Amino acid sequence: MAEISPEERDNLLADEAQQLMNEFQVEIVDDAISRMRIYLSITLEKHYVMGIDFSNYPFSPPLITVQEEVQRVIGDPHSFELVKNWNPDKPPHIIEIIRLIESKLYDANKYWEQERLIGGEFNISKVPNEPNKLRIQIMTYGWKEYPFSLVFRDPPNPPGFEFPPEVEQLVGSLDNIIMYKLWDPTKYSINDLLREINWKIDKHSRLDFEKDLLDGALKNVTYDPATRKFTAEIKGTLKTSEMVFQFSVEIPEDYPAKPPNIALLSKVDDDTLAKQMQEAVGDMIQNWSPFNYLIDLFNSITKTIFKASVMVCIVCHSLECPTCKNPISAVEGEGEESCTAQCPHCQKPYHAHCWQRNIESIGKCAYCLRAPPSGGAGPAREPSAEEGPSAASRPDEEEDEPSTQ
């Protein structure tokens, strides 16, 4: 380039500095007009500072120093075309380089407020080198995670979504979501849309979670997604031990906000038991909330069957033990202790205390009249010295009648 006088060069540097001061907040360093700190405010909460030295302007490009956070967003400013392909004969104005840095920072941060709001409610992470994209992680029932990407788009367009196949199958077409189809950023927020997507994921994954719970507690559990119907069986106990109760449960479209429809498929000859089961189901359905699960419904039915199946003690003819007041059988999981024993021969039920007193009294079952073997339910009576050690263990023998001799 042609030689320029020191005066012309000073004027050139002063012009470049004045342009920067007219548009940006600057601070002159070491009283050198060609060395500055420039402050950029991109959002209310995003502020950046950079250093620039254009003392050798226009012969060579300026030296630019930026914060590490800025470099992660915009890259190395010296790699910009304006800087890398510097032409001393036709150099760009310094302000053009600063405007380019500001533009890149603005593009990277223009969705910052939306990102902040989304991050306050959902698990998010940035996608490297894609400032308009977020990674969303939805956690649902059973701590299962479903990831997908959200792509910011300028208003009035709704955000874009990139779903993996599994999530796409759960969510379905976005056109089926009214707020997406009729997107209006003055009425809806991106968080509203994400809640709807989250609900759709929860809705489908909840049924898988419900089936896992039922599989762990019941028998022959099946689920047909086409009809949204479960079937399951409950095995009877005690008096109903020979019975299997089969149920079908139809899941409504807006489940769990709306309760399921349950039907008993098995025939129950015991009218009292049938009525009790119907009442138990009715109570659960009447008090249904989205925080209830199908397993809660079946647990209520199981308890009803159990209570209707309990047999009273052979000796005292009562459910509660006259000694300890505990029931002959307790519902599992309710923290209640039972007082129970069975004859090892006929399996008739006793309270443990009643069995012990019965053995101590007559030495055998009050029903089948057979003495328990060693180690049988409840302690056998201690033989007297006159009877000898084998007296209490003689099976199927009545007490000896007095001799007539």
C-alpha cells in the first residue's frame, strides 16, 4: 500500500476509535487511542468484555483478546474472514469486526431467556456448536429416561423437535397437539409444549410401569395396547384356596386422570364375597386420583378376598386370639402380627396359643384327634414321669382306659 504520513495515520486511528466509541461502551488502555477494552451487553444478564489493539492499522489486522466463554461460542476471532484475509490496501473498519463478534454472541444468546426458563423445569444440556439447539432429558416412571432435541426457531414459528424412534412412538404426531398446531407465542410458552410432550411420554410409559408392578404381585398378567386392556388373576387363600379370580381392566384414554374400568370375569358363588369385592372396587374408584395405581386397586381386592377367606380357630371359634388379641391370620404388608398354627395332619386352623393349650390338655388335634409328630405346629404336651418319654408321641391312640382288673 502507499506510504501515509504519521499525521494521516493518527487521523485514521482516531477515526476508527471514534466509530467504536459512538456505538459501543469502550475504555482506552494506557492512554493509547488504538488500544481499548470493549464492553458488550447481549442480554440483561449476559455481558462480555474483550480487548483490541489496532495500533498497526491499516498495515496488519488488529490483535483481539476475548474471554474463554466468548471463544467457546464464536471461535477464534483471528479466523474470521475479515481478519484472516486482511488486505492493507482495502482494510475493513475495526467496527465491522466488533459488530461481527457482537452478532455471533447475539445469535448464541438470543434464546438464552427461553433456555433459562426451560432449564428451570426440565433437565437440559447445550449441544456443542449449535446455539439454537438444546438436549432435553425426560425422566418418567421407574426412573426411565427419554432424550430428544429441541430446536429454537424465530417467532412466530414453533420450536422444532428431533425425536428418536422410541420417543416418536410415544409422542405421536405433533400435529395432534393443539397448541403446536395452532402455535401462538403470545398464548403459549415452550414450557407449555414440553409439559404436553412430557405428559404423553408419562402416559404411555406409566402403563409399562404399571404392568411391571402387576407382574410382581399377580398371576398371568397381560396387556393389549390395541384395546388398552389388562387381564390378571388373583389366587384365593384359605377357604378360597381352590379358586382363581380373573379380572379385566380397561384403561380410558385420559387415564390416570380418569379411573380404570374393572370387571370380574370369574364366577363367584359366594354372594357375600362377591358383594365385598364389589364394594372394595367401588370405594377405590370413587376415591380415585392420578396418584393411584392399578396395583392399589388389586391390593384392595386381594385384602377383601383374604378377609372373606379366613377360617376361625377350631378351639375358640374366633378370629382374634383370646390370649394375645392378634388375628388368626394377618394381611401381608399391613404390619399386623398374626397368632396362627395348623394341625400338621388335617391343616385345620388354630391360634398358636389355643393350639398349645389344646396339646397340653388332650395331646392331639381337636378335629382329627391325631397327635402332632415331633416338631409339629405348636408344642406337644410334656409327658408325665408315670407315662414315660414316649407317651406324648403315640399317634392315633386314645387315652388308656382304667384297668378293670
